[in-house]
Amino acid sequence: MSNFVNPASIDAMRKDALSIFQAGIEAADPYLAVKRCLTVADHHIEIRLNLNDSNQKRLGRWTKVHLIAFGKAACTMARAAQEIIPAPLLAGRGIAVTNHENEATVDHFKVIGASHPLPDAAGLEGARLIADQAGNAQKDELVLVLVSGGGSALIPYPASSITLEDKIATTDLLLACGANINQINCVRKHLSRIKGGGLAKMAAPADLHALVLSDVLGDDLSAIASGPTVPDATTFADAIDVFKSKGVWDKVPANVQRHLEQGRRGLVPETPKPGDKIFNNTGHTLIGSNAISVDAIMKASEALGYQPTLYSDHLCGEARDEAEKWVIHAKRLIANGIDKPVALLAGGETTVTLKGNGRGGRNQEMALAFACAAEQHGLTGNWVFLSGGTDGRDGPTDAAGGLVDPGSIRRMKDSSIDPAALLDNNDAYNALNTAGDLLDTGATGTNVADLQVLLIHP
């Protein structure tokens, strides 16, 4: 492959990368997914248990249905459910709690917009209403829970000894120390009344079913929105270990330290564990996931004439380290010779350990790190790299991620930006913005973690 970069080709490749990413988002459309799962016929409700097998169903002649939705796709999922379930069956107004960008009016629902990724008072109010709704459900009634990514932060309901401010400070600490999503959720479950099976406990003795849009790799139901409707195998001791392993236990708010220590000593009840009878009448259906979206981007890239290759279906680790590994892999691939356009594709959720005070998120950091590593390692020819969050929001910014190409570093330097310095300051947003390389989709109404697309032309 020559060092020649064709600007016209790069423009076309950037459009292709966006189109492929969009296909991944569309595959996680929560409205269509709920519609595929719920049917009302002959005075009973049918709930599909497996999207790939129409014969696996849960049937019930429930007298009332309580609708509860939380997460970034809450309004979309709520709209689909209320269009299917007849109004006379609804047990009053449903509750939907979502982030502000995805807030929308839904018939028969009280919709609450709350803060994400740091919880706020609106989310706390939403969590209380959800707890009341679940607690009012009776035997022979159904609590239908519509769960999507972001649910953990959006419905904070801390234990009585912990304030919302304690919870916010703890979440902030977990995000800044580079804790992964499973570690964060382990802590959240042990500070909450709703998470870690708490909602299922509140709903008993009513039946409960959750339709789940997964934003967690591997689709561990106990990790998605911190598993409010499923058993929790983690313990108070595990939660304490998260902070100690990151070296930040001494920075944890005193109320939180005290609560976790009391739990470890058995003075506060543990979260409901596998085998607990409260789960006898609960069920779930996985209606969307990162794996489903990765499959969609593989097909979309092939349709555009690329030879698709799965780089990783579980991309995790420090964003900048993973970006450099990917550059080295691409360079090796090019050196071996390619004779047709190639798409290297991935799904996952990397992490960023904050060392600076800039703006950005893990996808922006990965895109900037990829561009820096491509220059450092001499990645030649026509390539574009996209890393984006399927929710359209990467970290506390208005961008979904970044889309870089061989000209990105030059565009930054021409604007008197030092990309390496901005990367070290975790300021990918400003670096990419200067180069015109921010990925901007707006809020998508779904959330199944992140997708990455690397396109290479011979």
C-alpha cells in the first residue's frame, strides 16, 4: 500500500463509517424490540422469552398491569408497551424515568427527566414513585419493567443512612478512578434499595417481568441498570474491595463507608441472592444488546462492499491503550497486503482513568488516541476510525464519540492544537472539535454500549 491519501476516498469512507454505525443503532431500536415481545390476545398477555424462538413465551391472565420504565430508552419502550396493553388493564399511570435528552410525552405515563451519569433529586423522586408503584402491586397482577442502559444513575434510591449527595460523590469517585461498569454496579447495588434485586422484592407477591435492553457486555442481567429485578451474587465485602483495589477507600464519604462496613458485618441485610423465593414469579427477556448491534454493523459493512472482520466483541480496557493496540494490528494487516476494502469492527466499553481536567468521554479519547498512535506508528494509506456510544452521548458531552482519518492530526496542528497534550489532559472533545472530527448523532433513544469501525482501503 502506498503512502498516498486520497481525500475524495476519505470523504466517502467517513460517510460509510457513519452509515455502518447508524445500522448498529437501528438494530437496537427499543420501540420495535418491545413490539416484537408483547402480544395481547383472548384476554391474556403473551411475552416472548427469546427473540430467536417464538415458541418460548410467558402467558398470563393478569388482572392489572403496572408499567415501570427507566433508562435512556424508557420513553420509547413505554410508548410501545402502552400501545399494546389495553387501557382497562393498566393499573393507573405508569412511571418512566429517563435522561433529559430522551424525555418525551407518553400517554398513560408520568415521565420524569433526570440526570446522567451523576444522579440528582429528580431521579430520586422518580425512584420513590417506582418503589410506590411496585409496592402497590397485588397477587395476580403483573409488574412489567422496561429496563435500559443508564438506569442505575437515573433512579438513585439510597439506603436511609446515605444522602443523595453521598451517592453523587461516590459515583463521581468511581467514575474518576477508572472502575469498570461491573465494579460500579456492585457498589451501587449495596447503597440502593431498588438495585440488586430490590425492585423484585418490592413487587412480591405480584408477578414481575422485565424487558431488558442491555448496555453491558456479555448481557449479565445482574449488571444491567444494576440488576433491580434479578438476584445479586455480589456482597458488601466485594463493594468495599472495589474502593480498596483502586486505592480510594479513604476518599469514600463517611456515611457510605459506615453503611458498607455495617453490611459486611451483617448489621444491614444483604441484597437478595440466587434461590431467594421472591424470584419465583419473576422473568425477563433480553430485547437488544451490543452483540445484536455488532452483528448489524458486520452486515452493513459487507453491504457497502467491505470485507468485514470482527476485531473484538468485548473491547474493554483503557481507551488509549486499546487504540494503540488497534493501530499496531492495522499496520500489520496492511503490511501483509490487502486487495479489497476491509472493515475491522468491534463492540465494547473501554474505560478512562482521569489524569487531566479536560472534556471528553471514552469514545472521544479512543478516537483521538487512535489518530495520535497512527501518526506515531506511521499508519499509512486510506483509513478512517470511528468510536461511538450508541446512546449518542459520550461522557458528559453532547457528542457520541469521534471519527478520525489520516488528516486529523494535521488539522489540529494547523489550528495550533497539540493533540498529544490534549490527550494527556483528557481533553479529546476540544481536540476533535477543532479538527471537525466529533461524532454527532444527537440522543438516539437507545443504549447498548459502544461500537467501533475501522475502514481501510487498499
